[in-house]
Amino acid sequence: MIDANKSSVSKKLYLESYGCQMNFSDSEVVASILSENGFGTTRNVEEADVVLINTCSIRDNAEQRVRNRLNDFKHRKKSKPELVVGILGCMAERLKTKLLEEEQLVDLVAGPDAYRDLPHLIEEVGTGQKAVNVLLSREETYADITPVRLDQGGVSAFVTIMRGCDNMCSFCVVPFTRGRERSRDPHTIVLECTDLFEKGYREVTLLGQNVDSYRWNISSKGEIKNTELPTTNFAELLVMVANVSPELRVRFSTSHPKDMTDDVLKAMASHENICPYIHLPVQSGSSSVLTRMNRNYTRDWYLERIEAIRRIVPNCAISTDVITGFCGETEEEHKETLSLMDAVSYDFAYMFSYSERPKTLAERRYDDDISEEVKKRRLTEVIQKQLGHSLASNKKQIGTVQKVLVEGPSKRSDEFLCGRTGRNSMVVFPKEQCRAGQYVMVRIEDCSSATLHGEVVELIESQSN
Ligand code: SAM
Ligand code: SF4
């Protein structure tokens, strides 16, 4: 956290983040940029001079939640007119000046590539003007900025390795709100991870919309840009980060089924500290729906990738994203999703009903013709199926001993701690002698569909302290 008592800190910033991990990671970049300009973060909105909301546009209900929140701040401004309220991220980029001019909900709008401009934008608001910067960039990766960690846990951190997306899945607004795909200099990534490790962090999650297409000094056509410099692909980057320390766990998200290579799987298999967990969103189990979604793979291709994971990283946990009720989805196509879920038996899934987003390919090309009732009924079926699979996956862990990285007190009781296994299962266990950031061996004794419960059988001494 920023030290709010530092003499250079003169103003208080309250940051609230919605949506994906990338947004939470971006908020840490924003906190860093503003800390250089005299802002300390606060968790108490009452004492804030500037409120920034980092937003998500992925589904309509995500936007509605933010609008409600912005209305709260509009009321707050009545008693504190000098309060600056700004909107960042995907909604800022999508709606541009609308929230500012038409709805008059905010003073400041900054898109995902405009955060370096925030000190100037806040100053502009101070002179009575409304401030907007929604320019998207082909280069900006904030590579040189050391994020200010806002989580306070000090164990696990997100590290953004690329920005934007070139995929154009027909349902998705991300390519419009986050711009073109670009990768971050690998040396700055390794430096950030090394710095985190030295500060006591024991886990990094490398973030990108499609991490498998990470490339440095390689063009989109696969050609080397500068033959005198080394190139780096995602499998190589994973190994570089894993080599920071065997005590640093490495995770990554999100993998795309069309791009996930065996080299990535081999890197996982040969490094104990690259966690055996892959999030591989399928979206639908029907090849015809996948074609309409413009996902660029078929059901068979996806199942072959699952087979490759099972072959190369046998103990790997797999999770997914599913959308129900996409344009034209028939009952048969929906059943193909259910049967694919049975074929894979995911350990975990994020499941959504389709929400049409303005400007996307699907909005332009197809009718959003599945009723809300059918979308929701199909979603319930998918969720029910997944609950069964999650429970079965957790039950298989009972009786095993798992290496767990302690994160902190469990949500329900201070007498218990929680942490994750390499396979990303949450484990709750009695406090005993353990502390956050330590590895412990836990014997799993019971479970629900969401959590494992166990007893500590061994504390692992760190080699690096
Ligand atoms: N880049 C990742 C990928 O390709 O899977 C994740 C992108 S998105 C932030 C996370 C998930 O939101 C997607 O995998 C998809 O399941 C869901 N999603 C995206 N657009 C949606 C929409 N219009 N309606 C419902 N769910 C959507
Ligand atoms: Fe959206 Fe597809 Fe890009 Fe993921 S890969 S962010 S779903 S366009």
C-alpha cells in the first residue's frame, strides 16, 4: 500500500474495481501512477478527494452495477461538490463521453490505455472542466510502472504480460474496449516477479486475454522482427518466470484453446512451481455454435487439447467458461455443451447466460433470439452439472496430502487459515503455527463442492529466508 503518511502525499484516492483480474491489476498501475503525483490510497470513501471506478462491460448486468454505484457517488457529491468522480476501464472506453455529458454521472473518463494521463485529467477537472481521454494505443503496456499492490495480503499478485485482444469472438466487447493485442517486454515481467518474490510474495498469476499468443520480437505472422535480439514465446516466458525461484508459484490466465501449445504443457510438466491448473474457456460444446461465436476451434479440437493436457500434465486441474443461450442455440446444441462437460469433467467453471453487447459481431450478424427464460433455464442446467463435477473433483482429493500456500485467515473464522493447492482448490485448515506466505502440507479430510477441509501435517521451511 502507499504510505498515506508520507509528506509528499497530499490527496486521498479511493479506487473501486469491477470485472476481471486484469482490471484489478490495472487499478494497481493507476495507484502507482497517482502515488507518484501525491495521491495516497484510502479504503474509506468518506475521506477521498478523488474516486475512480475501474469498470467492466462484458455483460449488461456488470454495467448496471457500476451505474448504480455512480449514482451513489452523485449523491455524495451533493454534500462534497469538490469530490472528483472518474470512470476508468472498459465502460469508459465503450461509452466515452456519454456518462459525462448525457447522464452527468462523472467528471472524468479514462480508457485502459490512458492511465498515464490521469494526473493531468484530474488537474483539468480541478479547473472546472470535464476531462476525457479514451485513446487506445498499439504500444502501451505500462511495462516500466511498478504497480502499487492493493490487496494487502502480500502473498499472491497479478502480473499483466499483455494487453488488448485481436480475436474478435463474436459475443465479446473486449477487442473494442481494450484495443489491439500487444505483449510486454519479458525482462520487465521477470524483474517485476523477482521484486515481488523479494518482498515476500510467493505466487504470481501472469495475465492476458489470450496468454498463448504472447510474443516478444515476433510479428503476428510469426516472423522475427529484429534478428539481433532474442525472441520469447509464452512457453519460454513461463520458464523464465518459474526460474525466479522454485519457491515462487506461477499461474496464468487465460489460455485460448486454438492457441494452447504442447510446449506450454511441457513447461508445466517440467517445473514443479508452474501450477498444474489451466483455465481453458470452451464457451460451447457445439461446433456450430463455436463457428457462430467465431472461436476458431471445433468441439473435437477442444477435446484433443484436453487430451493433450491429461497426457502431458496428468494431475492438471481444468476450469472453463460457458455461455448459455447464444444466438440461435438449439436445444440439441445446448445438450452438446452438457455432454462436453461430462466428457471433460471440469474441476471448476464460470457460467453465464448470453448478454448481447453493442457493436460486437454477434450484435451485427445474428438475432439475440433465445428468450431470457430459456437462457436462464439452460444456465441452471449447466450450473447443476458443474456442481456435481466440482464435488466429485474435490471428493477425489480426500485422503491425499496437498502442498498449500497459506494466504491468510479463512472467511468464516480467525481460528482457521485458508490457502490454495497447486490445482487451485481452496483449502481451510486450523491455524496452528502457520503464517501467510508459508507452504504447508495439508491432509484433506472433508470437502464441499467449493472448498477442501484438512489438517496440517507438515510445515515447510523456506530455503530463501
Ligand atoms: N479472454 C478470455 C477468453 O477468451 O476466454 C476471457 C474473456 S471474458 C473477460 C471472460 C468470459 O466472459 C468469457 O470467457 C465468456 O465466457 C464471458 N463473456 C464474454 N462476453 C460475454 C457476453 N456477451 N455474454 C455472456 N458472457 C460473456
Ligand atoms: Fe473476448 Fe475472445 Fe478476446 Fe477472450 S479471446 S477477450 S472472449 S475476443
